[in-house]
Amino acid sequence: MGNKKGIERLDGFHFFEFKHPYYALIKSINPEFAVKLYEEQVAAGENQNDVRQNMKEVDKFYALGKFYNSYYCEHPGLEQHNETMEEYFEYILKEESGVMLLDGSFL
């Protein structure tokens, strides 16, 4: 991945949305690793077959939109600042797999 800038840094990643038993949006290199992250960080002890059945791959623009909307809900008025999209999404743009959004009941 190296020196890619902006949204190009997401090339090679997939995005998976889990809705049951807990909501999560996960960036991963493949579906198997997404399930592993979900099981380790979100719903430990859940049946892997159930988790896979409740997983849906979404495109990167959908994932960015969900993250963007979530971010602004948590930080009202932020749109008046001059930060770039890359500054807002630096967490997503990191070149590693991870949980992007998590069910609010965990907070």
C-alpha cells in the first residue's frame, strides 16, 4: 500500500456491516478476518455461522458515509471548521483492519 494518499489507501480493504447481535462496521482484508475481529472485539462467544449470516459486505463509500454521519452526530457544528476529509477519516484511512463503528450500547 505504501505511499497512497486519501481514499486510495482503502484499496485492498473490504467493509463489512454486522447487524446482529450487535451493530458493527468493520474494515478488513477479507471476510474471515472481519468475522474474527467481530468475535474478538464485539460479540465474543457468538456462533460463527450466525455471525456470518448477519454479515453484509458494503462498499467503501457507504462505509465512509456511515462513519461521517456518525462523527457529525457526535460532534455537532464541526462542519463549520476547515478540516479536510482526510483529517476526519484518518482513523479509517490507516492501513490496517479494524472496527470502524460499534453498537452504541457498548458505550
